[in-house]
Amino acid sequence: MTPEKRLRLRPSISFVLTLGVGILMLLAAIAFGIAMLSGRLNTVDLLRERNETIVSRLVERTKLQLDPAIQHVDALAQRLEERKIGLNDIGRLTDYMVAALDGLPQVDAFGLLRNDLIATRAVRRPGGEIITLHQHIDKYPDTAARSEAVRRLFLMERQGGAREARWGDLIWNPEIKQAMINAHVPVTIDGTFVGEVIAVLSLGSLSRLIETDSIDGEAVNFIIYDDEHVLAHPTLLNHEYPVSMGKPVPTLDDIHDPVLRKIWDGRIERRLANAMLGNDSAHIVRAEGREWIFVYRQLEDYGDKAWIVGRYFAFDQIETEIKRLQLAAAVGVLSLVLSLLVAWRISYLIRKPLLAISNAANRLRNLDFDAPPLDRTRLRELDDAAQAINAANAALHWFGNYVPRKLVSRLVREGEEAISISKQREVTVMFTDLVGFTAMSEQMHADEIAALLNEHFELVTACIEAEGGVVDKFIGDAVMAVWGAIKRDDEHAARACRAAMAINRAMAADNARRRMLGKPVLRLRMGLHSGPVVIGNIGAPGRINYTVVGDTVNSAQRLEQLGRDHMSEAEQFIALASAETVESARLDPPPPLVGRMTVKGRQAAIEVYRLDKAD
């Protein structure tokens, strides 16, 4: 059957929903009748499977907590071995480590320990602040961590430093009063062992992780290793246990949980119940005058000793249900499965296109017109809605090329008041201009000129928008940008200065690329000034711009033009900023002072600074 013929058979949503509800009601009636005849269905399997599912989820959460750390450790070691990052490139090393800590809140520290015992680290302090350190290992405040690191480093060096990411032994950190585990991998360059990359995690996060699932009655989650040491347990969050350098975590005998203490030596045999448990990773324990079911799973890859992740719950809550093994349970489960399959299929038929339409509408609201068209569907109303969305997206796609999407999107978020009333506000205005572009363009074809300008504007715009700025307009080869116009921003000057320096770095990188391609480098002048402007809709009916006007705009442009007198032929970039911008940005130390200059259109002289020469 062709797609056109299939689309002719498009039942309405009401028909599909009516049919689905009818089927579900029929299946429910069958299940209810069987349940009334045969009694309550057995729930033991469901309860066990539920707890096994929770244990599986705990295992996955534990892996998700730990595995990203060792993956980042291995990735950095590989970058070092491939010389993508140099051992002495401290800036890039610390940038990578800080980025890793930002993305991994469970990791407390990330570092490189070289074989000369020099350590480069990024450390998360208790308050969440991330600091970077580059120092000899003797400066470590944690003597246990220092001793463990040195011992492991020399052991790896003797073994030849074969690169294999591993988890180290537990250590006690007296500074934060928590046990810690580390992931480490040796770094070998050209066959020579040069050090190891390390990530350190505190185990306190594991107890908080498993506590989130300990919400159903008397069920308790835990993680132990080597059959007797407790890594995670709810009581670790609110009890102090006897721990030390030689004993970083409490044992089962220490823990304030009489049931967990009996996990191994309190086992009892009940044939029917044990058969219902169904595997070797579950058993029954007698403790505190009651019987308890333990369900657990082993984790092998987190050190030399296996971890056991599990939970226990009271057996007497389900004891009566164990005796009710009837054929009706299987029939009821089958009916439930059929009901779920039918419900899932119906919800899928409706939910998928509805979500697609909703997402497409949200993209239109956010002025994102670049998404592919929505697929057609057999459901008539949904298909009509999808085609209407596609038609609107196609029409607005062309419209979006001629309006500043970022500006319109921000105005929509701010509401009607942001655009209907003109107002005065303190802002920072930036002007950029390519030096010698007119002469350069005379030697180029029209398509080459357009391509060059588009690449340049994309580079500049990215830096501006990354710091919250808005590109107001493109004027030939010049760009005008504003900070603090749409929404009041006390950091407008600082953001503009950071954007200026980002443009400087991006221009330098782009010019290096252009040299490699044998193309002429681009030179850029920039002016920044802060002060009051009038913000609003400026223009004639039917053709208006939401823009800023005033002496601040003129002064920023004059500062850009003033760069002609202070830019040498060898320089590729100059950024002149007024004293108002430098003071508002609170630059410390301030950039070099050029002097007091008189610019066209202002009687008073402006104190001018060379922003691109700032430390």
C-alpha cells in the first residue's frame, strides 16, 4: 500500500480513544472476574522483583556515580600520551580539570602527579568553590593521601606504567572527615612512565545516593565490601563511627543496625520462601525476633575487593501471600500484560505526534526555524496540525533571516512592557570595524566578500552573545553591540570587556588559520563606552528598529575611530575603552592608560584605556 493510500485511512482521535478504552475495560472485566473467583493474586514475585529492580537501580546509580570519574581520568591520560595536552601546559591542564569537576559534582579532586612528585590539581572545597594548585606533593595537607599517592606512583614505575584505569584502596581524609576512593591511571609517553592521573571521590555521597530509595517502610539500602566493611548506609549520614587511617570505614560490628550485622551469620533455611526468592543473591535472616529478606548484587571492578549493593525488608509483611500460589495469578498477570500492551500502543500512536507538534511549536516560539518538517501520521487531526506547523515553519524560516532572533527572543521573554515603552538605561556599547577592508575588498569577488564578512560576523557575534550581549546592527564591515539594554544588568561593562578580549583571542586564532591557508590576516579596531542611552522602538510605522540612541553610542563609535591613531601596522587588534567602562567593569589591575583624548561630537575630553593590553 502506498503512503497516499494509507493516509486515506485516518481515524479520528475520538474513535481511537473510544476503541482503546473499550478494550481496556473488557480486559479489566476479565481480570476482575478471574480475581473474584480465585482470590487475591500472589504478590511475592512482584515484591521480590520490585526490590531486585531497586537494587539494580542502586547498582546503576553507583556506577553512574563512579564510572564517569575513571572515564575522565583515562581520557586525560590519553590526551597527555597523545601530546594533545603537554605535561607542563599548566593552564590547559587546570582548565580540563576544572571543566571535569564542573561536570562531575560527585568528584572532589582531579589531578596529575608527575614522577618528579610535582602535582597539578583542581580541588573542590567544602563550600563548592573549585581551586587549582601546582605544587610539590610535600605541600599536600592530607598525609594519608600523600603517602598513598607516592606508594602507588613508585609501584607503577617499577611495573613499567602500563596504562590501565584502576580504583585504589580506601583512605581516610581527616580534613573533611570522610572516607575517600580514588581512580587512577598511569601516563606513559614514548615508553617512559611520567606520572599518573587521579580523581578522588568521597564516599559520603554514596550514602545520600542510596538513602533516596529507602522510602518504603522498613526497607534499608546498603553497600558493603569484603563482606564486613560498610561503605554506604543511612546511619552514616547522622552517626559518628570509630574510623581512622587504618580503618577508613566502619565494620558490620560497628554499624547501628542490628539487622545488617546479621547478614551473614543470621541466615535461616525456609524451602518455600527460598524457592520464591529464586537466586543466590538473596536469602532470609533472623534478627531482632523477626525474619528479613536480603536482596543484593556484587560489583567487581571498584578495587581489589568486591562491593555488595543491596537492601533488606521485613519478611512477615508477605508471609501469608507466599502460600497463595494459584493458577489465577498467571492469568491475571497475562491480562495485565495485554492491557498494558494495548494501552501502550494507543498512547504511542497519540503521544508521539503530539510531542512532535508541541516541540515544533516551542521551536517556533523560540524563533528556531531550522528543524526538519514534521512527519505525517494516520490520525487525521494530528496530521492536519503537523502540516499546519510545517507550513508556518517554512514561511517563518525566510522571515527569520532578516530579524535578529536573539533580540526578538529576549524581548518575548521580557514581555510587552520591555518593548512598548522607551526608557533610559545605563549600558555599554561596542563598535568594531575591520581595518583596510575597503582596499582588501577591491581585490575580491562579490561572493568572496560576502563569505569573508559572514565568517567574521559569525566569530564576533558568538563572542558577544556568549557574554549576554546583543548585536544591534551590522554596518558594512562594522558591528554595533549593546550590553544591559533589554534587561538591567549591573555587570554590563564587565561582560563587554570580557567579550572584547574573547574577540581578540578568536581573531588571533582565526588569523593563524588564515596564514596557514595563505590568506591575508584581518585587523580589527574596537571602541567601548558606558553611559546612559534611550532604548526603544525607533523608526517609521511599518519599519522600526528596537535600538539604542544617545551620546554613549556616538562616543563608542568615536573611540573605535580613534584607534586609527594608536594602532601600529604590526598590530592586528586594538580595543579602546573609556574610563566610564573601565571603572564600571572594576578591572583590577586597570588596563594601560592611553591618555585624555578629545573626540568628535564631545566638548569634554575622554580618558582612554588600551583594553587589549590589559594583564
